[in-house]
Amino acid sequence: MTHAASMLIGLDGGGTACRAALLLGGVRHEVTRGPANVSTDFDAALVTIRDALDGLAAKAGLGAAALAGASAHLGLAGVMSPAIAARVAAALPLPGAVVTDDRPTTIAGALGDADGAVAAIGTGSFLGRQAGGRVSGIGGWGFYIGDQAAGAWLMRRCLEEVMLAVDGIAAETDLTRRILAEHGHDPGQIVLFSLSARPADYARMAREVVAAAEAGDPLGTRLMTEGADYIRAGLCVLGWRPGETLCLAGGLGPAYARWLGEPVVTAKGSALDGALLLAARAAEASA
């Protein structure tokens, strides 16, 4: 192997953060940067990804050009088609890098080579199943028309219910009152937030819904139940059956464990670990 070919690069880019890792000579270097969802803001995501790669090179004491021959796999939120993947790859300083959505990397990280299903719930969401070497997935269609159960979806639904409570259509709860108080008891401030907020802005507040549900708040409980119902229905579509391995991944995934009522296992690794694993498999296949 050449010096460059012995390098593995994995990158996990999502709506909240971009994490990248470089494995070189048995040493793993990592950096974390801001959001890198290529469907939300393609140009900004590419700036973030390039900055992450530069950060890896600096941590390893290398020039950025030294990464060019590495075996790399990037799993990015917002890669909705082969055309988008090709556009990202063409803009990278990594010739031959594999670019996919974040399903393969998340599933590889969570399950390794084992069969089972993964509900990946972070800023966005998707469901995947690995069986007999075949990987299938659903969801991941983005904040505006999908990503059910995810952090951004959860908080947007919460704000919808807050406004219904303001109008007297829905009942007030401790959660609706707290959200309204955080916005100065001014519904207009919530409207202004909604006009400029990105998915990551919503997702940062999602833990309030989770905490309220854990405390027995009726609205928080209803929203977590809605999310769990979506996860359960999606798993059924994928062919998952009770008794098979089920892993809840992502920043918000484990919060759904009690609402699903199914045994869950801890992910073997993260989506970043999965990206490195897929990069290693690619390197082995080309050796």
C-alpha cells in the first residue's frame, strides 16, 4: 500500500453537525464541524465538509493534498439521488470518494455485519433493515415533507400545538405554557421564529418535548406516541418482526425506547464508525 492508500476517511454529515475521522497508522483523528445537509444548503454544506477535511489533515500533521489518495466514504443527509451524490463527489478534494446518503453508514455503524433494523432519529430520521446481506430503507425525505419522529419534526409539531392552544382549539399543558413563556408570552415571536428557522434550530429544542413526556405532560406524551407509531409502522413495512434485533440510533433515537415497547440493543458504533467501516471495505475490495 502507498502512504495515501493506507489512509481511511469517514465522514458523517447531518443537519446538526458534521463529524469526520481519519484513520492512519492505527491512529484515529476526529473533528466536528457545523451542519452539512446538502439538500438544505448545498454550498454551505460543502464549505463545512472541506473545512472538516482540512481539520483532519491538520490534526494528523499532513497537508490537505496528502488526503487525496485515501479511501473515503461520506454519508450525508440530503443525498436524495445518485445525481446529488455525484455532484458532491465532484466538488470534493478526494478523487474516488464514495458519497451516499447517511443510511448505509448509520446501518453499518449500528449493526456491523449482523441482521436487524435501525431507527435513526436525530435532526432528521430514517428507518433501515439489514437481512441476509441486503440493506433496505425508508424515510429520510427531509424536514418539509418527511423526517417523522425526528427532532425537527417533533418540535415543529409541538409549536403547531402551542398555536392551537393559543387559539383555544387545543388544551394548554405545562409544555405549551413553557414554550410560550420562552417566547415572551408572544405568539408572534413563535411565528417569526418559524419563518427563519432551519431544521437544526427546531431540533435543538426537541429535548423539551422528550423531558415533558417523561414527566407525564399530555402533549409531550402524545407527540412521542405519534413518533413511536411512525417508527413501528415503518419497521413493519421493512419486514422487521418482534424478536429481531432493533437498534435506536441518533441523538434522539434512544428516547423512543419506552414508547415503542420493544426490546432494543445499543448500537455497536456510530454513523462515523460505519463510514470508516465502509471505507475499509472499499479499500480491501480494490487491493
